[in-house]
Amino acid sequence: MKHAGGRPSSYDPAFAEMAEFLCEQGATNDDLAEEFGVSITAIKRWQATYPEFRAALKVGKATADDQVERNLYQRAMGYSYDSEKVQVLASGTVVRVPIVVHVPPDVTAMIFWLKNRRPDLWRDVHKVEHEHKTVREMTDDELARIAAGGGDGDNPPPVSPPQLN
């Protein structure tokens, strides 16, 4: 891109490929700024000015996010992996014994997954809509029922406490 005036940009087209790789490894915009020796403002300006840089960050960050999502799913479901146990016998001989290690499902990971993937079913706060009428909006029958202790149609009548003799 041709620069219109002022100080020329320190942007190098090779930064796009480097930024994509770094973002795939989990780098943030702050990390990129440090790596390229510029301010966070410069990173934001490069994103706005250079479409290839913006696209590289998007692709790299999506790759890292996808990996985290897969790992969160595995942690929520539990998994097994092959390992080995090293034993030293009394004779000094080292024996490697293959084992399978099982990591049990993690309830916190399950909850986190479900709150984000199914928020309508798993959010902490549920939206409850409550309709009520003012006295002026009620019919004569509704007012008479309330006055008689019969509730308002939606709610049961109040329960009197037991009488003590």
C-alpha cells in the first residue's frame, strides 16, 4: 500500500504469515505487538489497513479456538491415553510397564460447555415474565374473587395459618 504522508508504516507483508502462525499457538494481539516490536495500537491499525493481516489473525485465532473447543469437549467427556510406569527392581534393572491412564469426565467442563452451547437450557439466570393487572384493569368478577379470598385466578387463595386453641 502506498503511504499518503507522515511516518511510513513498519508493517511488512511477511508479518501476516508470522501472525497467523503465532495466533495458532495462542498468541493475543498484545503478544503480537511484543513480537513485532510495536504498540497494540499499531496491531489494530494493521488489522484495519491490511486485509491480509486481518485475515491471517482471524484464521490463526480460529484454529487455536477450535483446538481449545476440542480439548474442552474431551475434558468434559473424559478420555484415556497410553503411558508407561517405570519400575526399578531390587537388582537395579529398570522395567517399563505400559499402562492406560483414564482421565474421568470433568463436571465443571460439562457445565461450561452446556452453558455456552445450550444457553437456553443451562443459563444461571432464567428470564421469567410475570403479568399482573392493576385494580383498574380487573373485572368485577376478579375483584370479587380476591375480596372473597379466592385468589386472582392465576394464584391460589392465601392459606390461613393453623389456629391454636
